[in-house]
Amino acid sequence: MTETSEAGTSTRPRRSARTPAKAPTRKPVATAEPGPQSKRKARASAKSPEEELEYLLTNAKSELTKVDISNVLNYNNFLELSEESQLRLCSLLPPTAFSTFKPSVCPTHPDFPSQPQFADEMDVDQTPATLDPTIFTSPFFLSAAHTWQDHLFSAWLGTKAAADLETFKKGAKDGTLHAPWKDETWDQNHRPTQNPKKKHPPVLDLTVLAKQGLIQEGDVIVYKRTFPAHDLTVEKDLLVDSINPTSHTINLLLSSGTKPALHPSLLAAGSHDVDGTDLSMDDIADPVALERGVLDVDGRVGSSSKYEQDVAACPNALTPGGAPSDELKNMIAVRAWKAFTLWRWRDEMRNQVDAQLLQERGARERVATLFYLRGCADGT
């Protein structure tokens, strides 16, 4: 039976109904997931020795671009290599890097076969034992090493540079390579801005050159052009007899027929046509018209074949209607400007008539082509 007190309650100790306090629990530490940087390091550490060597020797970001190359390529480091590596490096060095090398004349020298001491020149003992340690401090070796370091830094030793070099070699061999000239590159990078309000410059002709003094009375204009289809070179000297003061057109004298030179009496200062055998061309302003007149006087190149060379060289020579295109006209004009050369006296020769009668073209000297003089004119 259960003992009870007088009050009728149990005398046994009662259990507490409260929940006992729990000991604090330690939360597990969350492990950080690997991020991009740790993955990058893992990939970098996974490189094989061959890949590491390839990176050092070809990549523009290689550590070899940031160090003093003489701290890498020196005799002390050479001695630390294995015997096999030393022999391999010795085979890459020139014969002059070894103490057994004997300087001599070039094998193509006439005295080379007669010198017995030259017979063993090519038998240089290229081994680590005969290697001259001063080769690593030679200015020639260090210069080559620094050049290689510069090429590495400039990415010239990478795969892309090697591929570009092979493409260049292949293109140069089969003729498909086009290397732009510096003038073409300059034009591409410095295209002029088009101004619709800007007026086009006036077309230059011989009157502009005469007005600006680039062509003067007494000058000799020499025409010379080769026609390959006829195996013929046409030459003709033209004397600037006078320049019209108002229009600045030019009056010229020339010999008749195929005779290229003028009579000596015309080439001296103050002389005139005494026998009347020379021809005149008056009021000339267009070099193309002047060329046509010269060829008509010479007579050996027919009218139909005067400009066949230009037509053959012009890809769009004719318009759909059969008329000469602007491109052909421009080519004909340029050839005409380039076919004429201006000759003029020096100041000290203008009054020396005796010397003028004895020398070619009256002692005049070559100035430039009319094409060059046209570029010197300002077009005003």
C-alpha cells in the first residue's frame, strides 16, 4: 500500500514536470563550394610538364619575359643539367663556342683547299668538356638571347604567329598573297571626308602651267613613248616658240617626219627658223591633243593603234554604248602627261650662245615631266 500523510497525500517525492535544459548543440560548419578561382588553380596545377614548357617558351605572358635572361642562360645553370641535356644544348651552339674551334678563311676562298690546317676545321669537338664558358657572357650571345626574349614578349613564337607565317609562305609561293603598300594602307585609314558643298578643283591643262611660269618661252618639251605592239619608240623635240598672253595657250615648233631633234639654229637664244622646214603647232592647251599632233607628224603609228595599249590595259575601256569610258579617257590623259619632259636653261647658260650651239638641246637641262609639273600647280 502506498503510504499517505494525514492529509491523505503521498509522502514520496514527486518528479518535476519541467523539461530538463538541453546542452547546446554545435552546428556543423558549412564547407565552401569551390569557386571559379579555385577551379582555375586546379586546372593550372593539372598541366603536364610538357604543357608547362610549351607555355614558358611560346606564350607572351611567360615568366621568361619578366626576368633577366642572363640569370637563366648562364654557365652555372648549364652545369646543373644532366649530361644528356648538356650534349643536346652543345649540339645547338655554333662551332665558335668551343675551345677546339680554329678560325680560318671561308671554304669558298681560293686559298682554302691549299691550307692543310683547314682540313679539320669542320671536325670541332662540341662537347661540354670543350665548351668555352665565356660564350654565355659574349655580347653576341646575349644580344641573340634578348632578341629571342623580345620575340617571346611580342607573341611571335606562339601558334598564331606560326600559322600566319605559314599562310604568308604559301601565298608568296602560289602568288595569291597581296601585301598592301604603305600608301594603300594610309588611304584606307585616312579617307577624306566628303563635303557636298566643296567645289571640285578645276581641270589642269597646259595653260595653267604656262600661266604660273612652269612652262616658259624657250623651253624644249621632249616627247618619248614606246609602242610595244609596233616595236617602236617615237621621240620628238618641241620648242616653246611663244605663249599667247591672254589665253596662255602654247605655240610650238617641231621637225617634220620622223626626225626627233630640232635644227641647232632654233635651240640657241634669239635664233629663229631660217629655212622654213620646221612645222608649227599653235594654240595648244591639251597634252592629249599635243600627243596626237606629234604622232600625226611622225606618221609611223596609225590612228587606230594610237591608244590600243591603253584600251588593253583598261578593264572598263568602253561604255555599254561603245563610247570611251571616263576611266579610259583618264588613262590616256595620264599617259600623255607622263610622255612629255620639260628641258630649260640654267640662268648662267641663257646668254652663252656659243655653248648652246654645240651642246644637245641648246645646253638645256632636264627639269621634270609635265605630269610632275602638273602636281606642282595649284590649279588657280
